[in-house]
Amino acid sequence: MIFMKKTELKQQFDAAREAIDQIDQTLLKLVNDRARQAQIIGTLKHQLGDTQMYRPEREARVLSKHMRNNQGPIPNKDIGYLFRELMSICLSLEQPLNVAYLGPEGTFTEQATQKHFGHSVSSFPQKGIPSVFREVEAGNADFGVVPV
């Protein structure tokens, strides 16, 4: 067994931390570049007369592709979570979504809302399933989430 001196270990530790800091800076730039592209897409959709910003089928394809291409060590479910949140943030820059769900806060329905739409949507609880449907019908909510 080979043991390294503490100074060598400290140098490797410091180098690894510096590498992470550089990667974080690159990630920050890339995430903001992605957000700017999402804003451009939102503008172009409006100009084309397409007002439906949220496309669940497109997001499902994107998530599947990223999980298929994932080579680890991050598990696929966490890659899905990471990209779901990134897409939620970018979508909120294009057009914020309002989602009504069967409340109160902290229920499985709220968890389902966050899992499907991410945390960057504006979600609000309703006291009953008919109230969720009324909010969507009235245009106060873009989507509604109820248990089935």
C-alpha cells in the first residue's frame, strides 16, 4: 500500500477543488446560454402565433434522450430531476405557468405538480377537485393537477 504525504494529498485536494470551481463557472455560463435560447424560442413562438409554450411531449423526449445518453456516475433519475428543473426555469422565462392542484400544500398532489412541472411554476392549492377545474376553465390556471 502506498501512502502519500499530507502535503501531496493537500495539493491533490486543492487541485480537485479548483477543477470543480472552473467546471461550475462553465456550467453557470452554459445554463444561462440555454436560458437565453429558451427566451429566443419563446419570442419566435409568439411571432409565429404559437402561444403554447409548454410542450409535455417535447420535454418527455428531451428527458428520455438525456437519460439514454447519461454515462454516470449520476443516476438517471437524478439526471431527469436536474433537467426537469432546468427546463422549468427556462420555461418560466418564456411564459410563467400557473398550475392549480388539489390542496392543501404538502400533499401528494403538490408533489406530483412539482415532479411534472418543476419548482419554477406558480402553483396554488384548491380546496376541492371542482375548484381545480374551475380555475383552469376561468383561465386563472394553465393546468390543473388532481388525483386519479
